[in-house]
Amino acid sequence: MVHKIAKKIVSYKVAGNETPIPAAVIKETKIDMESMHEKLERPEILMGSTYKIKTPQSEHALYITINDVVLNAGTDYAARHPYEVFINSKNMEHFQWVLGLTRVISAMFRNGGDVCFLAEELKAVFDPQGGYFKKGGVFMPSLVAEIGYAIEAHLKVIGMIKPPEMDEQQKQFLGA
């Protein structure tokens, strides 16, 4: 299919597997598509979730709150996108780097685009003292990695990360 470009190109984005909305449809239905960008004003109310992290290394838990902005509210294209993150604890030992980390992550969230890579990057951080085991015997390489797992869980809840589908062998095993 050939498209003739009649206007000056002022921006671009890489198309994924999703079906793009033709500009004619947007003009026809008067949908004002909103996307994440640096100048998106913070709404008065944001939806959010709080995740508790309790490590054996500290008597106090960390609480991670991730607030989301709803883009294109009231349309078929409404979607939640993380907007800011806060991490709080009674333990002041990690205060300085945790505050810096929350500001950097929040800035990345507000910048828009695919932020799923942040969870992977954080999960790959290892503690030089060896990490720890959580309840249930799950090994956690570091506190930063556990923050990455919490962000990943949130991105799954809001639909930005799709859970992997089972392959045929797994389906057969469970069906037998």
C-alpha cells in the first residue's frame, strides 16, 4: 500500500503490533488522542497501587506507590500509564539513594514511551553481599531488584506487560 505524504513531517513513532488509528478516523470522531510527553500536566487525582517489600535485612518494610495517569479517558483507547513513583520506609538507612531512584524513575515515567525496560534493568542489579531469600524461598539478588519486581508486577496489572502465553507442551502437560 502506497501513502502519499502531503504535509511536512513534524514527528514520528515506531509502529508496533497494534492497529494504528487512521488520522481520518480521529478527525471524524473528534477523538483528541493524548500521549505521554514531558509537558503533560499532572491531574488532580491519579489512580495508584502500593506494594509492600519486607526484606530479612531490615526490620522495617518499604512501601512502593506507583500512580498512573489515564490517557484518552472516555474513549475505546483509554489506557493507564505510570506517572510517578514514591518509596517510603521508617528505615532511613537507604533514604538518599531511594529518593534519587524515585525521582529518576518518575522522570522516565513522565517522559512517555515504553518504560517496561526499567523493570528489567532494576531486576538485574545484584547486591555485593549476596542478596537474600524472601518468604517462600524465592531468591532476591538485591533490594533494587525487588523494587524492579514490584514495578514489573504493576506494569502487568495495568496491561503494559502481557503475561507470556503457554506453549503447546505446557498446555498438553496441564491438560493431561
